[in-house]
Amino acid sequence: MERYNAKTLEKGHTFSCRACEAEVSSSFVNLGMTPPCQNHVEPENVNLHEVYYPLHAYLCDSCMLVQLDEYVSPDEIFSDYAYFSSYSTSWVEHAGRYVDMAVDRFGLGSESQVYEIASNDGYLLQHFVSKHIPCTGVEPAANVAEAAIAKNIPTEVVFFGTESANLLAKKYGLADLILGNNVLAHVPKLNDFIGGMKLLLKPDGVITMEFPHLLQLMKNNQYDTIYHEHFSYLAFFVVVNTFAKHGLDVFDVEVLPTHGGSIRIFAQHQDGPREISANVGAMLELEQEYGLFEPEVYQLFAAQVRNSKRRLLEFLIKAHDQGKSVAAYGAPGKGNTLLNYCGIGTDLIEYTVDLSPHKNGRYTPGSRIPIFHPDRIRETKPDFILILPWNLEKEITQQLEYIREWGGQCVVPIPEVRLCAQ
Ligand SMILES: [Zn+2]
């Protein structure tokens, strides 16, 4: 009996591109099977199975969008979300600086209407509320939306798209500003989402979106930012082209240090009032120089990732061979991709710690590493602490300065395993 269908195996999996609807079949990187990264396992379930899904990113040869197929339904991912943005102080500060910039640059005031899509627990909109600028949050996860409502931030519990945009427009009016931080990449129906923003925007309104930049992901080997929640891996030129299809012009772009290299784009209706900044052309050129317009550079990524996995395992194995103890810091989505892809469990990392009370006492998905309060570090004095949210390296190494008392050292896994300067 034939064990597999050779033709299917050769052709592999195909699905329709979420930006241009062409058939997608080129592999970008295959990270194996992992459970959804935000489902931290409760102690009573620790002996039960978890559902694993493929974590395989593909490239659309037609529009060059790097993407996952929709393995996990958005309802499963986002309806009870464990990530409360307010637990990251640097993220709340970043939001405060954004609001100051937006109010100043777009002249927002008490007559304006601001929408934030994926407003989480109100970490950002609270800054508009304190400036008396009308704002509405749109957040599909009821548990985090409740935290925002408790802070008197009007929040609608709904997935954003053309349908909800029409309802929002009727209830609160059209937008002077629509913003979305780390949402564009998480949207399964990209065209319906962008179409919704087009509908909700005033003729002279502005859209700003922040998202991790594919250029940085590839340059800095950030494969652990690939997870099921994160459907698209966005190059600037792909976003410009996709917005243009919906009658929206990207008129400016900025590089941000958040999340290890994000960009913020500014868009308006086609032929809107603002000039197209020189930053737009410069960013397109940067992407073209790196080779993002052609498929060849994408084909090199998988080998780079496999190499980085071997270096990390080598470090951890050597540490254990020398009788050193290793713990981790944080239980972010990216950490779960890294731990599962590299096959790291309590054999190599004894435990991790996290400030979020929603994660304490639980276990990391798949890898089943226990998550404790950060006090555990002082109690057990590990020799090495692997910082899983490496984008917060500075903030975390400062918090952990005291580990020097016993000669402890922080380590980051990305782009390559490295001891942190302390
Ligand atoms: Zn495409």
C-alpha cells in the first residue's frame, strides 16, 4: 500500500492568499507543530493533552505576503486573551508618547473622534481620555475589554471589519483618527479589515498602524515572532499595495524600537490633504535593496532559523553539563514558539517567571514549564536567566540587576544566543 500520495507531498499545502487571493504554496519557514501560544495550561489540566496546530509560514509568490494559513479560529485565539498590555510599563509609556504625537500632529481636540482597534485593556486610550478627546475602543476579547470599561473607556466587544465599521460609524460617528497597534498582522480577513477602516474614516481622517516589520524579522532572525495569532508578516511595500487596492494612500512611515523593530504607517484617503513623505520612498528602497521584492531572499530564511536553534540548544546543554542552573523570564507568545520549536522543556529550563497574575501558577503551552512570580528568582538563584521577551532586554536586565549578587547572568536567545551586558 502506498504510504503517502507523492504528488500531494510534492505540492504541499495550498491556500488562498489573504491579501491578493492567489494560491499560496511556497514555504517560508516550518516551525513544526505547536499549541496556540496564549493558552497557558492550568495546574488541573497539566496531565491532559493540548491541541497542536502546524506553525508553518508561507510566501505568496504573487503579492509577496508572508502568512500562515488560518489553522486556529480567531474566536479560539482572541475571545479570552491572556495578554494585558498594561503589565508592560515600557509599552504603556510608548502609548503615552504616541498620543502626545498624534494630538499635536493631527490637531485632535474635544470635537474629534478617535478609534483604537484591538484596544486591549485601555493602556493607550486612557491617555486620550485624560486629554478629554472622545475615543472608542474596539476589542474582541471580552475579558480585557472589561478592564478598559472599568477605567471608563468606551469599548465595543467586537471583531473589526466592514460590518462593525458601519455600526460604529452610526453609534459614534466617523473617525478623525483610527489607530491599531499590533493588530494588522493578527487580522485573518485582511481585506475586510482594511475595507472597514476605509468606511469609518472621515474625508480628512488619518489611519496609523504599527506592526512588526518583516525586514527586521528576517534580518534579525526573529522567527519566534511567528505564532498562530499572527497571521501576516508584513513588508511595507505589501501594505502600501494592499491599502492602495482599498483607495487608501500610505503617506508616511516611521521606524519604531518596539517589539524588536516595528514600523508605524500613516494612511489617508487617496488624494487626501497630506503630502506623501520622502520616508515612503526611502523605506521602499530599503526593502528593495534587501531583496524583499523577489522570492530568492525568502528562501534563505529557514536555514538561518535551524542554525539559530542549534546554537541555543548548544548553549543550554553546555550550561547543564557544567552543572549550572537555568531559568527563564517571561511567558510571551514568542517564548512559546521558541520553546516548542527548539524542543525545550523543564529538562533545560527549570521554570519561568512572569509579572502577569493571569499566567502565574500555570504552565507554558506545549513545553509545560511552570510559571512563577518573579520572586522565585531570588529564592532559587539561577546561574542563567533566558529572557524570552528579548525585545524588553533593557527593562528586564535592569529589573534583574540583583542576580549579580550570586554571579547570575541574563541571556537572550535572538538573533543568536548571547549573554547580556549587565
Ligand atoms: Zn498574495
